[in-house]
Amino acid sequence: MPSAEPGWIQRLARGRVWRSIFRGEPPGTARGNAQAVFQNLWLHFLPVKVRPHTLRFTYTFYLGGIAFLLFLVLAATGVALMFYYVPSVERAYHSIKDLQFVVSFGPLLRNLHRWSAHAMVVVVVLHMARVYYTASYKAPREFNWVVGVMLLLLTLGFSFTGMLLPWDQAGFWAATVGTGIVGCLPVVGKEVRLLLLGGDSVGQNALLRFYVLHCMALPLAMASLTATHFWRIRKDGGLSLPPSQESMASEERVP
Ligand code: HEM
């Protein structure tokens, strides 16, 4: 038999100090738990209750969550890299060399950013495959699928723009070939290529534009679309069920 005595958390939560900081009922009751989630800045985007099936590791493999975690690692290491990297054709290559051979923990920082970037592309593609395999793109989640496609394009955009920044042969030729392909797009191709390069070929203007895209425009777009993606998961009734179970889905939810 569970004891009727309140635990130390409940006793603390009923105390005057706690109640002067946090409003609502103490956690432990169903209502208290719900209020704790609603009123917390970090927790409020999570549902208070979820369908048990969606918690299984083998349903989602946590791939979306891992992709988000990788994005956070990339943002943190990217900001640290900005303290060393100089986006000029004279200094870019040498600033990366300095990071690699002179700066303390520089290779660790660079490799964390580089390998997280490669991993993110793989994980996002796998996440997309999982969503497709479980038919989670179907109604009512069509809009979130479209948001997901944009997230995939942004992820690839990060890879493409990031590759030029070390200003080495691989990056230079990737940007030359990539913008060449963009230039072949019908109607707008030449204008978009000019917009990306700021000239006829890959040079200082292109390096600066790719840098601004990589460190400002794409992160802002990624952050706002990720927020939209998470918000849609909530509004679409939480995660999907496998197609075989969707028709007989119970409304059972667990806290
Ligand atoms: C930066 C990239 C992305 C991030 C951070 C992300 C994050 C997430 C997270 C955390 C979930 C919850 C379930 C899970 O972990 O699997 C999810 C679900 C979902 N994602 Fe993504 N995602 C990304 C890209 C994509 C892509 C490329 C697509 C498809 C084109 C997509 C479509 C969906 C859909 C439809 C759901 C709902 C799945 C369901 O209800 O079972 N996402 N996403």
C-alpha cells in the first residue's frame, strides 16, 4: 500500500519559499504535473501525456531528436569557430591551419563541427526514411512533411556553404561546380548564380556571401522552421501510430 504521507518534494512544494517562486499545485497530482509542464519555458512544448506506442525506441529511433541535438552541437561549436575563422581569401585557409595546429583543442573543435555536420545529413535522411516508412506523412501531417523537406534542404545548404569556408581545393571546386549547376536552372538560374557568387567566379564576394549564409541566414531559418516543426507535431495530435494501428487507435495516453 502506498503511504499517504506526503514525500519531501510535496512538502517542499507546499512551502512558502517554493510557492513564492512557482504558482499552481505541487507536482505529484495529475493537475500539478500538467501545470508544471505548461508553466515551464523549456517543457511547455512537450505534451503532458503521450500515446505509449510512440515512446518505443524502435518506432522513431529518436532520429528527429538526435538531428536536433546535432544541430545544437553545430550551433555551439560554430559560434566557437567564429572566434578564429576570418572570411577573407587571404586569411581563411591560414586561420583554419592555425586552428588545426596552434589553437588549444582546435582540432577537437573543428572535428566536432565537421563530424556532427556529416552525421546530421545522415540522421536527417534516416529520419525522413522512418517518417516515410511509417506513413507519417499522411493526413493530418502533410504540412509537417513539407516543413521537413525544407529542413532537409536547409541541412544540405549548410553542408554546401560550409564546404567553401576553409578555402581549400575541395571547397573551391565544390562551390564552382555547385553554382555552375544552379546556373543551369531554367529562367532564374543565371540570376541566382550571380546572387550566390557576387560575380562571375568563386572569389572574395562568394566567400563572404557563403559565410553570411552559413552563419546567419541558414541558422535563423533552421531555428524558426524547427520550432514550426515541433509545434506542428503537437498540433497534429502528437506522433503518428503505425498504419496497422491507426484505424484501431485508442485515445489512451500515459503521463
Ligand atoms: C533538421 C531536421 C529535422 C529535425 C531536427 C526534426 C525533428 C523531429 C522530431 C524531434 C520529431 C519527433 C519524432 C522523432 O524523433 O522521430 C519529428 C517528427 C516528424 N518529422 Fe522531423 N525533423 C527534421 C527533418 C525532417 C524531414 C527531412 C522530414 C520529412 C521530409 C520530417 C518530417 C517529420 C514528420 C512528418 C514528423 C511526424 C512523425 C510522426 O508523427 O510519426 N522531419 N521531427
